Amino acid sequence: MRVLLFGATGNIGTAIARELIARGHAVTAATRGGSGVAGLDIPVRKVDATDPAEVAAAATGQDAIVSAIGPRRGVDDQEAVLVGGARGLIAGARSAGVRRVIVVGGGGSLLVASGERLLDTPDFPAAWRPGALAQAAALELYRAAGDLDWTYISPPFLIEAGERSGRFRLGGDEVLRDPQGVSRITYPDFAIALVDELEQGRAIRRRITLAY
């Protein structure tokens, strides 16, 4: 498949790019500054994800859009990047005629056993709440985009560097935890799950999550 990948220079985006390439997909990186992806020789387009016209121009001729965009901590307005990015990607995908959109979302809107969102629980870090609220708002925009074949993938509470094991569990709208109560995944395993979904299309117009 021909895949336009936003956020390819970040930790998650780079892992996704490597997984896509390993499986034979053609990847074009869409980055806000036009910089390449370290260690990968792939085409790069300078694209502002919040600008529908720029998204459409870059996405024309692609089979799918994958977004791993995220705000730079302490630099970007989180709502502008996440909610504005969702609006730009949805409108740009429509203009380009690209129906398949996969988004790396936030985990704060996942539900806990009480039925609350994780971001509304007392122990959720206050510093993470603005970003979590923006990610939750972005999810609602995708849920309203019934003409697109979107999938929103929420990471667990912790997503970090580590090995590529291929062993993880998939879920829906609820937080997944291991027997010790830990909710975590590594970047390479998250990338496996995302590319699996791209290839298999088992969660069209749904949010999913994963964890060990």
C-alpha cells in the first residue's frame, strides 16, 4: 500500500514507518518541518496537518493516511495540534479521496472499571489532562466522520521503548492491564498492531487499544 505517514519523526511514528517498510509498503513521511526520518531513506513532504489543502495535496494518490502527530511538549498548543490536526486530516482525506485513515490517539479517554474515563480518575496526572482532553475531542471528530474508514488506536497508560515481541492483547474502549495491574506497550509492538489493522481492516470506524 501507499501510505502517507504524519508524525513519522516521533518515537511512535518512526516505529510505524519501520514496520510498514519491513512489510513492503511504500511510505511517504509528512512532517511539519520537512525533515527526514533518521535512518530511513523514504520520501518526505512538508505538510501542515491542520491545513486541509496541504493534507489533500500530499494525500492524493495514496491508499491510506496514518497519523501519529503530537504536540511538542512545552512548545505547541495541544488543542490546536490535536483537534486542529483531526479537522485537517479529515477534510484533507475527503478532498483527496482517501477513505482509509488510521490515527494514533490518546489513552486518557479509555474507560476504567467504574465506567469513568481514565482522564477523569483522581490519580490521572494533572499535567497530562489538557492533552488527554484534546485527544478525546479529536476522537469525537473521527466518530462523526462516517464517510471515512477510520480507526483510532489508543495506547495503554504507558508506551515506551523496548523490544518487538508481537505478543499483546487487543481491546476496545476499556483500559487493558496485565495481571499486575500495569497498562503498557512498547513502540515496536504498537506499530505491529497498527500495521496489522491497516492490512486487515478489522476495526473500521472504531476505537481500539492494546497492551500486554
